[in-house]
Amino acid sequence: MRTNMCRYCYKEIQDRDELVTASSWFRLRPFHYRCFELLEQDTKTIAGNWTPVNGMTGRVTFILMVILAVVMFTTPLLGGVGDLLGLLALYPIFLRLLSFAIYESRLPKYVENKRRLK
């Protein structure tokens, strides 16, 4: 399957403006922003929760987790538990970098005359 295809409607994602990369239980999937809204309405359970990785939410999470990981690894704060927390903080960082490498870097930032989603 191509990496620039929405996992909800199976249509092509044309640029980063309409891309939402979401994560759920170690899965990383690309969606159109409208399809992601429909997916969120369909899944209201805790086990089926999709979390956006890119966008403003992803940036804030990425920055906070980098700060947490650096603090936990470089200071003796909380001892071994702090090292474990720093290791767990690397998971959202890894997801964001993987999302950028697999999905976002292959798409143009904005396509001027693109077809509209229905």
C-alpha cells in the first residue's frame, strides 16, 4: 500500500495540509483531516482511541517529551525510575520522527489546484 493513501477512505492524500498522522497501540496511520474527524466520531472507546501525531498537538507533545527525556537522563532525579520515565518519554518522540520520515517528507507542503474532498 502506498504511504500517501488515507486509511479511512483509501483515497490519495495530496499534500501535508490535509494529512493527519494518528497513532493507536503501536500503529501509525495516515488520514485526511476530514476522515480523521469521522474516525474519531466512530470510535469513542478508550481501546480504539486514535491520537494525532502531527500538527500542533504533536509539536507540543514532542517538545514536552524531549524536555522530559533530557531531564530524566541527565539528572539523578528519581534514580532508576527517572531513567525508565525518560525511556518511556522517547516513544512519542520516536512516533513523531517516524511520521515525518514515512509520511510527511514524501508529500508537498501545499498543492495549489488540488481536487476537493467530498
